[in-house]
Amino acid sequence: MLKFVKHHMETIDGVEIYPMISLLIFFIFFTVLFWWVFTAKKEHIKTVSEIPLEEDELDNNPLN
């Protein structure tokens, strides 16, 4: 099975660029994510972290 896939991929012109593009996309995505995590405002993180608790309180409220 692997021989079939390997032979098929070798017949495609320029196929060697795809692993490099994939690695570049992976690296850029996680670099941006890492940057966002360290530069995010603490207020925003606290607000977002409390969302599940707020929704839970709304579901348990008998007045609704």
C-alpha cells in the first residue's frame, strides 16, 4: 500500500513543496497562537473563562 502511494506521489510535479508549506502553516499558526496567549488582556481571559458558569446559572434559574 505504501509503495503505491509513494510511487503515485512521485509522479506529481512539484510535490516536494507540499510538506514545506504544511510545516510553514503549522509553525505560523502556533507562533501566532503563542503570541496571542501571552498578549491577551487578563480581563478578557477572565470574562471568557466565566462564560460556562454564567450559562449554567441561567439554566438553573427558576424565574425564566
